[in-house]
Amino acid sequence: MKSVQIPYDLFIDLAMYHLRGEDDFEEEIRQGLEKKLDAMLNRQLYSRYKTAPNEEEREQARQTMKQAAKRQSKRLRPLLVNCSS
């Protein structure tokens, strides 16, 4: 089984949420986990792109990376608007 590192603050938020039942951290936890999942997906896609055995598969991986970036930016757009208010 692989290990995953998360930021200390996210770990503390998760612990407070699960061990003490404090619901104040739900949004921070959701955002932190989404950020981590995005980073893991980006790394996996980049690795697939860099290790593709031929140009066709490399181009497919590049297109997949491009689509993932678009999805991530659409999801982050409302968060960025809320931060500037």
C-alpha cells in the first residue's frame, strides 16, 4: 500500500473533525483533500506523459493533462471569487 503525505494543518483539521466531532473544519478539509487529489492526479498524468513509449501515446497523455487542468480551473474559479470578496 502506498503512503500519501498531507500538510500538517490538514491533518490537524481531520483529527479535530473525526476525533472531537468539530464540524467547523468541513470546508477546509474538503478544499485540502481536493487540492491533494489534484496534485496526485497531475503527477500521475505527467508521469504517463513523460514515460509514453511513442509519440501517439504521449499526445494522448498531453490531451488528458490539458482536460484535467480545465476541470480543475473550473472547480477553483468559484473559490477564487469568494476569496477576493
